[in-house]
Amino acid sequence: MSKSPIITGLDIGSDTIKILSVRENPKTEELEVVFFDKINSAGVQKGRVGSPKEVAEKISRILEKIPKNQDRIEHVFANINGSKIQIVPNRGLISVSRADQKICQEDIDRILEETQNINLPSNREVFDIFPKSWILDGESELKKPLGLQGVRLELEAFLLSIFALDVENIIEAATEAGLEVENVLPSPLAASNAVLDRRQKELGVAVLDIGACTSGLTVYEEGNLMDLAIFPVGSANITNDIAIGLKTEIDIAERIKREFSSCGDEKKTKKNKIEIGSKSVSVNIKGYKKSDLEKEEVKKNYLDFSQKQVKKIIEARVDEIFELAQKELKKIGRQELLPAGIVLTGGGVKLPGIVDVSKKILKLPSRIGYAQGFVGLDKDCSLATVCGLIIESRKGEPSRNQFFSGPKGGGPLDRIKKVFKAFIP
């Protein structure tokens, strides 16, 4: 029996770049991990690829760790992130084309194209379209109009727009590392793929994906995407706040965040200290010759701080993230009105007590979300995006976005690939 093909996700984050390859077990339908590794990121600012060359070098270093007896990774599903990703509502209208007035696939394609006709600022493009509601001759709340009979077909949808250069930089980085990008998905949507099920999306649910430099919010209702927003703040801001508040180096601040941080109603207020280096001190010892009077003794240098002090610094930034999410939910009229609550994921939600803060500010059921169905992978909320990319690839649906759906392979993506491949030996 031939092996199932390898599926690979490439998560390019501000703090870490991750590559996950899996193969589906045909008997259990579980995804078995073939390869996983990660590396500290470079060339990424606030979720956006700024230096494709630096990112390509990091990706190549991960690929070098693939065992020689393992199949080579050639195709990947990658993420896109950053505050340049925006979602806007729009509406399309067409007349049904067939003489018998039955809606055919050509009508569906026409109205999807019509709905994407919108004026955008230069350098921005419609990346994808998410249907919200189909309306046929005034009858709304239709799920699948294909095959129905009518004259006037309308579509209410959300358009996802991106800064075109962001996609091009992702493709360039992957191509320079010898990889071909099959599709690109916004990080918040990928994370939602990993931690939500169909029932939650039907009931009404939100996902808050807190990364290093950005936090992404997605909202679903009746199975459809209702909103997507990306805030330019994440767990790295907490580290920066600790460094400033305790007047210490950024690496020490990161250690304090990982080892001593908490938020919410924790009662610990004990004094803590962390080693921040060593210093040499001269000491005099009586009875020795002059040349031996000075001996070097290494003493450890500590930074003293209280749990309460760190907790106060962390809570201020965590509160800000949840208040931004609350403001967005209020804007779309879903404040405190999501039956399935909010799912927290991403590396930034590992702070003890963060679920309590979520419940307090958002007044919604809250829990930590992890990817399910991956055999051989640690239970880690920071892996939601890379797992979600793989889940998206398994849906087998043709891409609607403008970079990956050109006629007969002639879309913008193909042209970009040809340009970059021309420079690769």
C-alpha cells in the first residue's frame, strides 16, 4: 500500500518559525507527525515578513534537520499575519442566467466575482471572500442556492483584503528556501481551524490567538465568519514591560515572564530573585605573600522583585489585549452574546490565570484551545496556527483568493513563483 502524501505547514511568526509535516493514517484518519522543528525568527516585524532573505535562511536551517531517510519537503501551506489584514463587508447582485431560472455554478461564480468588485487603496487587494448570507428573490438565510429557482440572486459577504507585498514576501522567502507555497491563510483563521468544531461555529464563538507581537480575533456565528481583527500587541509587549518596570535586560525579563508570571486572582505575593549574571570581587587573605594578596572570587548577582510587582505589570498589558477584543465584539454587536464563549490560543495564553482574566473582562465562557487529532505532537497552544494550516489543506476546497486561483494556473501566484525561481540555482 502506498503511503499517504506528506502535508506541511509553515508558520512564520515574529518570535518563532515552525515547520510541521504530517502524514494521514488511512485506517484511523489521524495525522501522524513526520517532522517538526522550530527556530527563533528573524526578518519578521509585527507578524509581517520584512526581510524575505532572513526568513529564507531560517527556514533553510530547519529543513537541514530533516533526516536523510525522510521524504523531502517541497510544498507548504503558509500563514500571513499583521495589522494590514482587514475584513470589510460587501454585497453583490446578479440576474439568474438560465432560461429555466435554475441557479447554476456559473451564476455562483459570477456573483462571487461581482461581490469582490470594491475600491481599495493602492497596493491592497481582495485576498479572499467569505459568504455570509445568500438572498434569492428577497428570501434570505439560504445556505446553498445552487439548484434553486429564482430571478434575482444577492450575496452578503465579507472580503478579506491584504497588502499585496506581504504575500509576495512570504512566497519569496519560501521559494528561496526551496519550497513551493500551495496556499496562504491568515494566522487567526488557521488557529480557529485547529481549536474549533462545527458546533461551536454554529452556536457563536470567538477565538483570541495571542502571539508574540500580534493578537488575532475571529468570530463565527451560524457556521460563518462574522469578523476578523488583528491587534498590534502580544506577549512580547509583556516582556518589554517587565524589562522597563524592573529595569533589567530583555532576556532576564523573558525568563521572569516564563518562570514567575501570573495574572488573575492569584494570592502569591512572595519575594523572588533571579540570577542575572556574575561578578568578580577582589579579596585580601592575611599571611600570603604580596603577589597572592588578591584572589578572585566569583559572586552571583541577583535581581530582587516581588510576585505582586510582576503581576501588576503583566495584568496591565493582558487587560489591554482583552479590552481590545471586547471593543471589537461590541462593534459587531456580539459583546457577551456568544453561547460557545471564547477560546484562547497561541503562545501568549500560557500565563497562569489568563482564563480568569478573560472571563472577568469579556464576561464569556473561556477556555484554552489546543489542536486535536495530531499523533506525536505535544499538547501546546502555541502550535495552533501551524496545525490549522494543515487542517485547512485537508479540506480539499479550491482557493477563492486572488493569488492562488488564477485561470489554468495563470494567477498572480504563478507569475510570482516564476520570477523567484528564475534566480534560484
